Amino acid sequence: MFGFLEFTTVLLLSLRLLPIFVVMPLTIFTRAPIFFRLIIVLAISVILSGLVPIEHSVITISLIISEFLLGTVLAFGFHTAFASLDLVGKLLDLQIGINTAGIFDPSSSHLNGVISDLLIAIAGMLFFILNLHYTLLNGLVALFRVVPLGSFNFQLLNIKKLVGLMGEQFIFAFIILLPVILGVWLVDVAFAIMSRSMPQANIYFLALPVKFIAGLVLLMLAMPLIVQNVPHLFDEPLKLILF
């Protein structure tokens, strides 16, 4: 029988999982309706409620805030992983010159870059191919033993360490695409030298197709390295969950 204690457990579980699954930056979640994502959160909470001891019979504002804040901290790590790929991808879009071919995404109300969308799609596929979603669920179950429902204290959170871990994700994403970025930059340097030695030539329009082709070729050559290292961006969020 589903009583008030079970309802309290499911509610607190839902508050902890809500920021992770509802605003998860994976394409499969961002394209799904919000009502569908809420149903997923509720279903997972009901399933996990059998693995979590029932301790709280009264719902207070502090319990609600603490569980939601913990879920927000965990979700922030996954958002940073995808945001780092989006930032570096848009930087490469700008370098190559295909940022004008960006596509307006009505779900996020902003212009998506071609390469940034490709990188995010690769990260999303690898997330499921490498069974990281199972690791995420197992980590959430293990987290309940370390931080039981309603016991999270935001004052104990090391903000400086958290920001440092998230900053490492942006640096690592930049390093992954560094060969491509440096290659396109060297093409810019070469055309800059040509423009100084041949001022009468229209170097700008000559450089556009060369940069485009060079960027795509370098991206294809670097793709094995990208696919190999992109999953490491999820190491820090999973460490936050698995402690």
C-alpha cells in the first residue's frame, strides 16, 4: 500500500532527480516534451524508492530545498560537459567560417553551430554506447548511501573545488580540438603573410574556401582522437555522484 511515507520518499527522490533528467542536455531529452521528462523522473523515483530507506514522515521547506540543490549540483556537471563542447565547437565554427550556416533551434531559442551540434551529438551517442547511463543510475543509487534523503547540507559543499572541476572540463574540451584549432590558425597566419606580400590580391575571399576545406579535413583526421577523449568529459560529473 502506497502511504504517506512512500509518497514523501518519492517526492524527495523526484526533487533530487528533477534537475538531472528534466534539463539533461542530451538531445534525446531536449527534444522530448517536458511532460514526458517529468514522467521519466517520476517512474525512476518510484523504482528507486524501494531501495531507499524511508526516514522522513514530514515534508519541510529545508528538505525540499536541500534535495533540489543537490540535484542541481549534480546536473551542473553534465551541463558543463556539453557546454564545453558547444563552446569549443562554436569557436571552430567561427574559425572555419561556417558559423553563418548555423541553424536556429526553437527549443533553445538560440543559433546552433554545425560543428558544435556534431560534437554534442557524438557525446550523446557515446553516453549511451558506453553505457554511461547505467553508470549514472548506479551512481545515484550509491549516492543514497553516502547522502541519504534530506541529509544534504549545502554549506558543506566545496564551491571552489566544484568550480575548479568544471573549469577542467572546458580546458579538456579545448585540448581535444586543439589540433584542429591550431591547424586552422596556421592557415590564417599563412594568408596573413600572403596579404602583406601581395596587397593587391583579394586574400579574404581566397582564404574562405581554403579554411573551410582545411578545417573539415583536420576535423576528419582528428575524429578518432575526439571520439576517444570525449567520454572523459563525463568523468567529473560521475565522480561527483560516486564521490
